[in-house]
Amino acid sequence: MEILLSFVAAIVGGVIFTIIGIVPGTDETATMVPLTLVLVLLGASPVVIFSWFIGIATAMQISHTIPTAMAALPGSTMAVPMVFGCSIAKRLGAPHMAMRKMAAGSLIGSIIAIPVATAFGIALAPFGKQIAPYAPFLFTVGAVILALMSKAKWGAVLAIIPYSFLIQGLQKVAQASVNKTLFISIFMGITVGPMVAEVFNTTIPKIRAKQMRHSMNEVWLAPEIQKYSGLFPNPFKILTKKQNIFVSIASALSACTFTFSPAGMTVLLGEIFGARCKEVYDRSTTTIAVMDAVSNATYLGEVIVPLLAFGLPLSPMGLGPAAPLFNAPPRFTVNPIHNLHNYLAPWQYIVFGYIGMIGGALIAYPVAIKYARKGTELLFKLVSHEALIGSFVGLIIMLAYYEAGIVGVAVALTIALFGGILHNYFDIHTGVQFMGYYASGWIVSQILRLVTK
């Protein structure tokens, strides 16, 4: 019964996030976290939740190839590194081939990442109890590393300190008003921060005038150039032999690098393997195929490895889109560790991981390979990006209210505005903020200990 429910959940999630992935500019955390959190709080089975998440991650990483290749508009934040390669393929008149190679690479990345990440997680599991007591310190180290990897560099590192005091100050307010500390409200606030800051801009005349648009955006789609027979074309046949080798190696490597930024690994490995190709078309399509494989493999690896080995979100994914799998009070917590880590056996990561992957790819992959142009055209015409964003903001407000009423909503909006300004104007991205949230208690306590001596 659980296998059937897991497959159904993965298919439903796959359909939803196939549509979301086609809409350009969608943020994975802002869309994946709220729906996953709802599923967790409704009491779904742990294996169903796991399959759901693998399914939505797979679907979005495949479907985001469509607008990225067709219109050079990133289908999600993880697709941003692929825009340049896609723009070259588009100028060469082969956007559809680029898109199909990206989709094939993404699916292959999932196929390889699940067993590799599971094996690596099993190898690290014996050290979980030794690592767990140092989690607050590791979060602080992780926050500093992510900050240094961001565009803001040392500015991001310095910003972690006042940001930590803001987080802990709001927790004190929550403790005094609703007699508990908050997770959902703060986490949701970080998630929608960039969007809330953009909306806030419209209330400031000087900024509103700069951002004013007087005509609708125009998007040009290339014509269909090739059709594939069969419902589910073999991804290994879409790529060349050399590309299959590169994609497989890159996927296996990135499935183990769970502490690094997914976007950073995507750029790094894509450029390394793409540089080994001389001809322009071969180089651009190889680069983006490897990048999409790495983006998916890194996503899955950063969920499976820390979940299986530690039960702690010691990865950018664990702190971002996959956070409800680790920490969703009152059901899942990290202190003490009580989450999917306690419920899933190692073999279930592979079995239900593949169930989730198949369910997520069942719709997304054929759409990306066979119906990319038609699907993109319909979505651009019929789906409003603003309406999609508005629906997720509404869902996040509902979740914050569920946790702590008006106080939860106020805390979420406060964090959203402050964090959104850091993200939009100072390049201190939400990954740094998520890690800073987990590290804030340790940081504030250490600073107060120093100044009160």
C-alpha cells in the first residue's frame, strides 16, 4: 500500500512541478517547501513524503530545461548557470536539441545519484553520533563558507552577526507572546524574502519609477526541428557516448559533495567537462547536459546523504528546499533528532527514491522531449507568473498563521523584508540566511558570553 501511495504522491508532485518548472524565474525553495511542509503536517507516511520530494525535485529539474533552452529564460534558480550555453545553442538554431540533452542529462543524473548518495550516506553513518553534538558549530562554519562563496564575500560574513541577533530577538518576542519559539514562520519568511522586498519596492516612488515598464515583455520561441518517437525516449541515446561518460562521472561526483552549493557545483563541473570539447555546438550542449545532470544529482545527494547519515540538514539543500524533511515542528525536529532519519532504512532510500524519480519523470520527461515548444507557448499565454508567486505567498502566510497566529505572520514578514533586502541589494543569498538561522543561537550565545565576561 505504501508503495502505491508513494508512487501516486510522486506522480501528483511531478505534474504540479512540471508546470511550475516551465514558468520562468521560479524559486525552488519558495515552491517546494510550502507544499512539502503541508504534506508533512498532514501526517503523511515518511516514505510517501520522501518519494514526493524526490519526485518534485526530479520533475522541476527536468521541466526547467524548457524555458531555459527555448527562450533563454531560467526556468528556476538552478537553471541560471545554463542560460549562456542555451543562448549559444539558440543562436546556432538548435534550442530543442539543447533542451533535450539537458532533460536527458537531468534524468541520468537522478538515476546515478540515488544509489551513489545512499552508499556514501551509509559510509558516513557511523560518524553521525560523533558529529551531532557539534551541529551548531558546523552550521556556523557552513554559514561562513557559504557567505564566502557568495558574491558579497566578507560582507556576507559580517552580515551573519546582526542577522543572528534579529533571528534570536524575534524568537524572544515569540516566546513572550505565544510561549514557544518559531520555525515555520522564520523559515517561510526567508523563503519569500526576495519577493516581499520586490513588492515593498512598489511603495517607494524613486524605486518604482526605475522599475516601471510601459509595454509587455516579448518572448520569441524557435520552431520545432526534430520529433522523437515513443512515449519515453531513452536518455542515454539522446546524448553522445562521450556526453554519457561525462554526465555519469559528474553525477557520481556531485552526489557526494553534499556540503557544497548546488549552483557552485553545477558551474564548476559543467565548465570542467565542457572545456574538453573543441567544437562550439558540442561544447555548449555537453556543458549544459553536464550542468543539468549535476544540478539534479547534487539536489538528491544533498538530501539523501545528510538525512541518512546524520539526520541534520548539513547541506544547502537540507537548509533550503528539503528543510521540512529534517525540521517541521511538532512532527519532525533536529534537536532532538527526530525526522526521516529515524524512519527510513538504507534500502528504502533506494527503493522509494527510484519510485519518486520515476513518478516525477513520468510526465516531465516526455513533455520536455516531445512537447517542449507547445507546452512553453501555452504556459506563457495562460499562466501568470505573478499569480503563481501570489499563490505561494498566500500559502506561506497561511502556514505562518497556523504556527503562531498574527505573531507568526508578523515575524515572517519582518524576516522576509530584512532578508529580501540582503538578497536583492547586497547579494547575500537565501542559502547564507538559512544557514545563519540554524547557527544564530550558537553565534549569539558566544558573543554574549564574550561581552559579559
